[in-house]
Amino acid sequence: MSSHLKGPIVTQADILAGLRGLGITPGVGLMVHSSLQSFGHVVGGAATVIAALMEAVTPTGTLLLPSFNHGAPFEPGGSGYFHPQKTPTANGSIPDAFWRLPGVQRSLNPTHAFAAWGKNARRYTEFHHRTLTLGPHSPLGLLHADDGLCLLMGVDYTSNTFHHVVEMSLGSPCLGLRSETYPVILPSGRRVMGRTWGWREDLCPLTDGNRYHDRMQERGLQREQWVGQSRLILFRLHDCFEVVAEVLCEGRAGFPPCSRCPIRPRTVPETVASDWDVIGRHLLPGSQAWTY
């Protein structure tokens, strides 16, 4: 191995073997959080990891990756808008390479867009802008409904976006329901104001604090495999939902359950009245999101 390379050399075949060893088979729906550098030296870089994932699930399955910008375009010096065909992600080199590929669909949430490839890619992404950011009908919520899996590649449960789906499904009061608005440039060139959640004013000590991962381990709800230096963790979203819901409803490690937590959505210049019907659990008729 050349002296300038750090860690073991990892090939597409190595990654595919690891995925197969975890039990990932053609036709599955899979959410992926990843760190390229965790492997060591991957021959071909991010494209190799993506190729292995696609080969593992095949077009009969579905790959879902984050393509979030976390509000970066709207910070000083940013573009001032989200464009699904131009705005980079803040989730690492693998997701940023993934959404740019032909055949990959990207949703229109201005801060937390998802990218998807395969059988259900369009269904998962096409109406994300008309529902809750990480709600039951978001791309990740739909994958959960389809009994999908989640794969952590070289990252831990703090990167597991799915715990936000549990929070929003249970009505956690710390997340605003489509209560922030930001400019979005559609592929057609039309400019609209897109909605996203109101992020909480402080971190959740239970989910952001990674206080449920040990229950996943103790209950045997995850599988593990090493590829190079990267620890791969695979679990069913249904299993994770039950564990996270339990922690949110009961509290843990001295922290209260959601029902007694004082954390609420933040207030920023982009904060607006929600366009979501909480009782009916649907978008209000007058929302601009119905027009695109």
C-alpha cells in the first residue's frame, strides 16, 4: 500500500460483500447515513460506495439518502435559495455524489430534501413539500410504512434522522409544523416559498443525546459488519420506532419525557404561522405548496 494512503484499501466488491453479510438483498428499501473516510481508502471514492449500494438493493429496491443543507444557503454568504438541481448537501461526500446521479429523485423541502433511487424513488419524494418535514408521509416516513431498513456506515445513532420521524409522529412539541419558510427555485425556474419545520430552540437530550442506541443493542435489534475500518449497523425502522417511542414517552437518564419537556420550536425571522391542519393531519387548502 502506498504511504500516502490512510487505512486499508477497500473495493466495491468488499463493500458489496459486507452489505450481503448484513442481509441486504435485492428489493429492500434502505435509508443510508454514511462516512466515506470511515472505511479507509475506498478505490473510486464515493461513487464506489454508491455503486455497491445500488448493486445490493437493485432497481427493484429503493435507496434513500439525506440531501439536507441544514439552512446553509440562507446564511450570510449563501445563495439565498434552495435549488434541487444545484444546492449541495451538508451530509458528506457520499450523499452529495448520490443526488447528482441520473435517475435519482430529490424532494423539494428547502432545508431537508431527500434523494432517492429505485422502485419507490418518485413516490417517496414527489410530495415531500406538501407534508411534514420528517412526518409519517415524508420520504423516510413512507419508507418506515413499507417496513424499510436503515444502514449506518461508519456513523452512530446520532446521525439517525429516523428518530425525528418518531418525534413528529408522536407530536413532540419541540418541532414546529411547517412553520419556517425559505425561497425555493423549482427546476422550471419558478421561485416559490417552501415550508420546513421549525427547528427546536435546544437539542433533545433523548434523541440528539443518543440515549436509545444501547437499547437497540441490548435487544438484539441491529446487525453489525465491518468493511475496512468502517462499522456498518443495520436495523429495521419499525424496531427503531418502538425503541425511540418508548424513550420519548418515558424519559431516560434523568431527562423527562416529551410531555414534560420545556423545549419548544425556535423563533427566527423566517418563522411564520403553520399551514398544517393539526387535527386533520393535512395541508391547509390555502397553502402555496398546492401550486407546485
